[in-house]
Amino acid sequence: MKTSTILELTRRWTPKPLKEAVRLPLSWIGRHYMVPKGERFLNVVLGQLPDACSFVQIGSNDGKNGDPLHRFITTRPWSGLVVEPVPYLFDRLKATYAAKEGIISANVAIVSHPTESDFYFVREEANKILELPGWYDQIGSFSRDHIIKHFGEKIRPFIEARRVQQLRLDTLLKINNVIKLDLIHIDCEGYDYEILKSVDFAVWRPKVVIFEHKHLCSNDKRDAFELLSKSGYYGIVLDSDVVALDSGIWRQTTYFRRRYLSKRQSFHACDVPPSERADSRGAGASAVPL
């Protein structure tokens, strides 16, 4: 009997409940195991936040591309601020959340001390002329050299310098009458610590703080860990990001930390940041007390 005939007979004779029972686990396995462990844990953390989560996201891009918050913003009654200084990305960001109530888009650059400096980004048409990776539009910075470092000299003619409005984070929150924050997410191409240290953690007590560490120098990484440690947070070091948790979320995610992350390491602020240490288990993340 041909294989195709056997498969057809199996399809016909298998009871529908059994077919559904087989299909659902396989579908779940496909969705679950194709996601890196660090990303799975981050989804668990975000799922622990209140349904009425109040957040600010700095460096939102278009609200979709590589954005870990997008699914939660669009499916839950979250409210907050999404910030993007690059004009064409800001237009896409507004379109992404146009139908979502409670989301305010801000076309500004968040800084620790406002100045008159230019903001640099890759022009949109560059991707039509050069062979660039899909994340080319995510590289915006107050440093032209930071962009050239990623793409080489070929990108220089396509870098645009523009003066954008600069605000401190506390000023932006005050303007928009924000009185509570559950989540702060920062993705600012090496400027993350400058923004992080402008947060008054005595006033704002977010349950979760996420920032990108891969573009930070060793000193800024160490200082960021020390700042969060003194403010009472525990940390997870993923491949690109640090996820800092208050004690409540830390306790709620105990099972998932043990399941998804590498063995917990001791860490002191004066040591080498854990993101620069070898991880023998290769889980893509390390759980550390900041």
C-alpha cells in the first residue's frame, strides 16, 4: 500500500477529538520551542504585570519591529507613552497604535540634560540603494560614528542629522500627567544608562525595568547594575537586554527563572558585568542579584 494511501486512510478514520488532541500540542510545541529561552522568560515577566499596566517605552521604532511589548500593548488594556525621535519611524509608530486607546506617541529624544546637539539616523531610502539588514532603521544616535560603526563608510552619505526636541524623562511624564509607572523600557543605542540614571526611583517604583546593555561600555554597565541594586531591584541579563525586577515580580517568576535561565551567579557592582562572562549552559541569559 502506498504511503499516500495510508495517510489518507489515517486522516479519514482518526476520530475528530483525537485529531484535535494531536494538533493542539504540536502547534503549542512549535510556538514555544522556536522562541529563545530569554525571550520566553521576558514574556513571562511582562505577563505578570497588571492588566491596567502603565508604561513608558523610549526608542519605540515603529512599535512592531523587534518590539517585546507590542503583543501586550495591543491585547491588554495597557496605557502609556511610546517615544521615537526619527520622523519616518514616528509616523509608522502613530499608525501602529492609532486605534489603541490610552497610548500617547511622542516625537522627542529623551536625554539626561537637554542640549542643542543633532540626532543622527539612517534615511529611509538607504535600504533601496544599499544592502542593509532589516534593523537598519533601529540605529539612531547622538553620535554619527555609532551609526558608521554598524554599517561602515558606505552609510555615511545616507546619514541624516536633525534637531529634535529633547526632554528629560520626568519632564515628559509631567507634561502627560503620568502619576504611576509599572514598566520602563529603554532601547537607545548606548544612551540607555544616561536615561536610566535620570529616573528618580524614590518617586517612580516600576515593577519592571528593561534596558539594552549590549552597546554600553563596561563602566556604564557596572554603574547601571549598581544603581538598580541600590534601588532594590533584581536583574536578569539576557543576550541584549537587562530585565530588572522588583521583589514581587522576582518571587512570582521563581519557577520560570529556574526553568529558562542559567544557574544564578553572585554579582557585585565592582566586578565584571555578568553579560561579559562565559555562560557554560548556553541558555542565553543569566539570573543575577543586581
